[in-house]
Amino acid sequence: MSDQSQSLTIQTESVPNKKRIRIAVALVYFSMGLCFSSWASRIPDIKTALHLNDALFGSILFALPAGQFLMMPFSGKLVTRFGSHRVLLFALPAYTICLSNMGLVQEGWQLAIALFLFGLSGNMCNISINTQGIAAERLYGRPIMASFHGGWSLAGFTGALIGLAMINLKVPPYWHFVTVILIVWTIVWINYPFLVRSMPTNTSEEPRRKFFNKPDGILLQLGIIGFCSMASEGAMFDWSGIYFKDVVKAPPSLVILGYTSFMIMMATGRFLADYLISKIGRKRLLQVCGLMISTGLFTSVVFPFLIPSTIAFMIVGLGVSSIVPTVYSAAGRHAKVPPGIALATVSSVSFLGFLMGPPLIGYISAAAGLRYSFAVIGVFGIGIALLVSKIKALQDVAG
């Protein structure tokens, strides 16, 4: 048995049919996406209520990815030691509670603390949920990871619609977030029995790893691709609503249109990605995705009007759709590193993009304007296309 198989042994005697597993795993992806999109949909309201300028708000946004990044060395070890399903049972409810806390903030520093805790719990969710996705993909014996991330994106679209309704009904963010808690806890309660029961790794039988050791070269290369994608993705999550409000000058009821259009196309792209991989290959797909990110962002800068910017954000959504699922799937299939550790390594590098992207936009916006900051982020898409063309590791790992 390979090292990877040993690290994620499935308790087959307690596993239900594969289709029900896939539904359960997809729904936990959906739950996490619903939480994040609920926060994103209320960003303009919370920023306005706290009277924060772009630079200060950009600094506060550091707190979320900082919490994610700080938790990464621990999340992979927890998942490997205790099993992803056990970590998930704690992490996802904690994630919802941290979400509701952001609806109670009265000062900028309180928002920073709430976002930091949201990041801590979010990283545990991210590693445990993606480990579940890898286990389910192994059961199916074919690529299905992108469809799981499609569930996350579908939740983003759903969360945006719920947010739009809550905004127009003038529901305060806290009660909006409490509604999301009830939805997510119901989903977890119904589907937890059907998650993959991965056996915890017997750490005494594995070589002892240093707490901070040099990343595997293949995983580092995958992480760099994820870095460029997540910098663009983070910019869209945190700043798309503000861009439509301040640059596009959209009516208040349509401020969320940019974010919604982005999420719709990101979900669509993820549900199509597995099919496209079988037709044109992973490398070609990722190159096209990188160019779409740049095309969309540059278009929104050159034509900052409602219809062109909406179409541009849709193109960006298609561009970012397949990159993270592809690199995560490749990382989880690494022959020498347990899936939880491999995912944590790739996530550590990738989330540096999430860490740097949104605050970078805030600083550039304060100095030169929000349009210029989106143009800078657009360069990352070109970077993805160039990196993928030179990196052979993706094919080496993913086959």
C-alpha cells in the first residue's frame, strides 16, 4: 500500500453508497461557501457603518487571511491525526459562530478580531472539507473535485441572492448571519453521518516531520499557481461590491450585481471543469483560465460601466473557477505526503495571495484609485498562464 493510501484509509464497512457520499460532501462545501458569501454580501454595509476609508479597510482585511495562514500548520496535522470528518464537525459550526460575530461589531478593531477568528476556523474547514473531497474523488476513481468546488461557488451565488434580499428588506447583518447559521447547522446535522470516515493516521508509524520544514518542490509549484488565482479571487470577494459602488456608480440595489455575476460564472465553470479537463487537459485549461482573469479585470478597468463591468466580472469568474480545484486535487494525490499535509502546504502558499490581494487593492486605491488597483491584480492572470506553461509538476502529479 502506498504512503498516500495509508494516510487516508477509508472505513469501508461504515461507508454508504458513493452517490450519497458525494451529495454529503458537496453540501458541506456548499455550507462553507454560504458562510463566506454571506460575509462578502454585507461588506459594503459594514464598511459604511464603521466609517472606514479604503486604506484602513484594506488593513483590517489582513486579519482574515492572517488567521487562515496562522492555522495552516495545525489544520493539516489535526486532519491527519484525527480524521477530516471529526475536525469538520467542530470547525464548521465554529465558522458560523464567527460569522455572526461580524454582525455585532461597532469598531474597526472589533471587525479585525472577528475576521481573524473567522480565518482560524475557516482554515480548519478548508483543509478538512478538501480532504473529504479527495477521499470521495478516490472512491469514484475519476476527477470530481471541481464539482465540489462548484458547490462552494453555487453557495456563493445563493449567499449573494440572500444578501441582496436581506439588504433590500433592511435586515441588519447580525440577523442575516443568524439565519445562515440555522441553514448550515441543519445541513451538517443531516449529512454528517454520510461523510467519508477516514481513519486517523498512526503517527508513530510515520517518519517524524519538523513543525516547519522545507516545502516539497512539486507542492510549492502548485501553490504558486494557487497564489496568483487566490489573489484575484480575494480581490473579487472583498472589493467587487465596493468597485460597483464607487467606480461603476451602480444604484444601491445593484451594488451586489458584480459579485453575483462573478459567483454565478465561477460556479458554472467549476461544474464544467471536470468535463473540460477530459477534453483539453489540465495544462491547457489552466492557461485559458489565467488569460480570462486578466481579460476580465482589464475590461472592467477600461470600461467602468454597469453592463461592461458585469460581463467583465463574469469572465473573471470563469477564469478563477478551475484553478484552485485543480491544484488541490493534484496536491491530494501526491504519492509521498498525506493529503491533509499536502493540502495545508499548497494552501499556505496559495493563501498568501488571499493575504496580499485585498489589502494591496486598498493601498493602491488610496494612492491612485480603485481602477488602477484592479489593473495591477489583472497581471496575476497573465502570471498564471506563463507559470502553467513552464511547470511540468502538474501533469506529473495529476496524471
